Amino acid sequence: MRVLWCGAALLLAAAGCGRGGEKTDTTVAVATSAADRAMAAAAVANAIAANPAATDSILSEAGYTPDGFRELMYEIAADSAMSASYAAARAR
């Protein structure tokens, strides 16, 4: 067990040592445009429709809370362009 912890610590240390001069963006790409956000919401809704029992894990993997996803649905409903993007993505 001690070897496992030492190995894990070594891997973490090695992962933290990158090329010094380069800066890389390790953040997850976030859907920024209204159409992108609507299409991402549709993908989440499609996944939930396919497996309703996994709703909480699907939302969390997509970076949403139930309340946050609900608010996004209201935002989509209030915007005709977002609604069109959402409907098109849901139909796929």
C-alpha cells in the first residue's frame, strides 16, 4: 500500500512538472454563444431522456445543478433564437 501511495505521489509530481516556458489552457471549453449553450442543454436533455434514473449524475458531469439547468431552460424558452437551436438539437 505504501508503494501505491508513493507511486501516486510521484505521478502527481511528474504531472505538475511541465515545460516551464509554455502556458497551456487546461480549463474545459465553456459554451459561450447562445446557440452553443442551447445545443449543450439539448445534449444534456437528450441524455436525461435516454436515462432518467441518472439525471443527477448527467447534470453534474455537464457542470449543472438542477436549479442551474432549470434556469437555463427558462432562458432558452425566453429567447426565440436559443429556442430554435435547442429544438433543432433535440430533434437529432
